Amino acid sequence: MDLARFQPYIRQAMQYAAIAHAAPHAREIVYREPVGLASRLRGEANLTLLESVARQEHLGRYSYLACNSSATLKVVKGTGFVDGVAQADAPLALLDRLLAQGTRPHVAGLPPFQGGFAGLISYDFGRSLEPNARIPASAPLCPDMLLNRYDTVMGFDHMQERAWIVAPEARDADRLEALLKRQPAALGSNAIDGFVSNFSRTEYEKAVARTVDLILAGDIFQANISQCFSAAIPPGFDAFAFYRRLRETNPATFACFLDYGEVQVASSSPERLFAFDGRLIEARPIKGTRRRDADPARDAALIAELASSRKDRAENVMIVDLLRNDLSRVAKPGSVRVPVLCGLESYANVHHLTSVVTGELRDGRTVGDLVAAAFPGGSITGAPKIRAMEVIAEIERVPRGVYCGSIGWFGFNGQADLNIAIRTAMFSQGMARVSGGGGITARSNPAAEYDESLTKIARIMEAFAP
């Protein structure tokens, strides 16, 4: 056996072991807006900004910034790779193993992500979690999973207006602080035009009608049907400049900017897949949407219409039942609860009905098991989940990529937080892609569903304007 070939990985494993189980070094720094500091880190490898732009105590309290990852977990066609080396473990078992290798104690009083893996999980990864689903393979738009290991992370507490660098050692914090003293890189263009959908209006309305027919035939109860708008990325386009514009036009609780070379993502999602504190799970499915209106009286009327809509409430309750079933697969018996059902949440462009489903992770289960149970989120598939995913593949005819997948983090302290990547733009393979859609039920009107799909991406398209 050629041991020399494995020496770099042996050294890396020894380095990981040296910091595993050790309390991290935490250094408080001057609180500043994370997006401004991110502009100083542009050009560093695997830049990750997970940002709460719409801020409140429970959902929008924390943001995180990291770069120069020490390892990369990539999943392509069901095979996991660590720094390019294929692994025998199934992808989520591999994630669990990598997290266990870096285990650190949680430091109270700091933002929860204190080092670990962060990045994206493609919606299309869900196909490998349901091997019996009749979903044809297609050329991927991005890796099924792309997670980077960050031993050093900046955490921001927006309620206290405090910030920290959390690192294995003081010298690691020194290196990041030195990078933050650089001048911000100049911004390029945020503009792209010429977006074309994979559906005409007539075709999309026919797709909705086809979905309604399947529901009335008893094949499914609901399916989330979307259309994808794509355009070539022009010379001079700057995805970070676009993200800065997007966070202004559509501030959201689970926003992000990822620059991973082969793929860049700018997201302004309002939806959480789940948060996990090492014991308790919280999912927040969104179903039911109305646009915002500049006229306060009209806006109030739209809120009242949404709150009283039998169709929207039935859609939400149906997905809550799906989420209760998903979490019950990994939660302690009797621990799954619904503390909020069809609560109203308002954002820059839309009003939503949002429910909250909670549970306690069963002994012996892992965060990888939790992902397997909950991903992809039921609010962006439909019910029953597997058949809805099949209908989505049949009708949409294109892979979704990161859209309706998840972006977030998995901590060495056993915690995790993932969004559902709606209101999201992906840049890969020379193309910009933006998708929007909605949950189709027996009461859906095809023309109204088409209009809703455009409402949901209106602020994203606005951010692409010069």
C-alpha cells in the first residue's frame, strides 16, 4: 500500500483530533453589519454569509460569516467526496461522522453556530432519500450537497448588537481579523435581463389544471408546482452586488450569500426547514400567500382575505400533518406538537400563513437522521410527499437545483439550522436561475396560481434591474 498517498489526509485527521473536544477560543469584536464585513472577504475561498436581514428576537436574531474552509463535503450522484476523495459512507452518515470528528462543547452566550459545516443541499438530493420514488435522473444544476467545514466563524447577535470570532485558537482569530482590515472589493453589475421561463403562461396554467385533475382523482392531495426563469450571466455581472440589492428589495430572516466557485447562491428566504438545538426540533412550514399593498387599507384587506381563506388554511394544515409525520419518524413518541397553526407573518413583498411544528429527537438518532426525515420540506413538495415529488418531476421537467433545497449550518456543538431555499437565485454553468411557484389544491385557480408564482419572485427580479 502506498502510504505516502494518504499522508495529507492522516495529517488532516490529526489536526482535527487536536481541536476536537476542546473549548473554542471566543473573541468579541466591534459589531458591524455582516454584509459589509463579507465585502472585505471577497476573493477568499468558499465565502459563506448566512444573514438575518429581517430581524426579530426569535427568527432573525443571528447571522454568521466564514471563509477559507478546512475541508469540503460534496455529494454527486449519491456519492460523497471529502476534498475530492470518494467515501464509502452514505452521504448523511458521512456528515454525521465528520461532525463527530470535530465535536466541541457549546459555549453559552454566543450565537449557536460556533464551527462546523455550512452550505447547501440541493432539492434534487431528495431523490436519493426516496429510492423507491419514480423520479428520472437528470443532469444536475449543482452538486446534490456542498458543505464546507469552518473551524473559524464570525457570529452576530443583532438583538444585543454584539459580534464574536469563534476559532480553535487565538491565532486563528488573528488571521480572520487581519482579513477584515482590508478595503472592501469594488462591486460589479447586479443586472441581468432576458429571463425566460420553462413554461409559457398557457403551459403553466395547463400544468396547474393537470395537478388539480390528479388531486380530484385521488392520486395526491397537494403538489407544489413551480416555473424556472433562466438567463445567461453577462460579462461584468457580480453575484455579490446582486445579493446586496436583493437584501434591500426583499429583506428576509433566512437570507444568504454563498460563493463556492462552481456555484454561487443569493437567497432571501423567509422559511425555516428546521432548527435543532441538540435536543429540540422546530420546523416552520409556510403555506398561504398574499401580496403586500402600499395602501394600508388594501393591505389590511389582503391580510383578512388570507386569514379567512379556507383553501389556504386547508393547504397549511395538510402540510402541518405531513411535517408531524416526518418528525415522528425521528422524534420521541408523543413529543411532536403544533404550538402555532396558521399564524400570520408579513414580509416586504408578501403575507404568509406559517405554522410551527416541534418535537424532541429520539435517543440514538442523529442530525443526519433528522435531515433524512424532514428533507425536502413538505411545504415545497406536497402530500403525500413521495407521490408529490414524482408529480413535480413529471410536470416541471427540469431539476430544481438549490431552489426548494436547503441552506444553513451543522455545528460541532450538535446544533443545526436550515432554511428552505425559496426566493433564491442560483448562478452555475453560466446561467442565472430563479424559480417561483405555489401549492396546488383542489380549489386552485390556474390563472391565480400563475400570478402568485410571479408575485413570489417579483422582488428578486427587481434586484436584477440596473
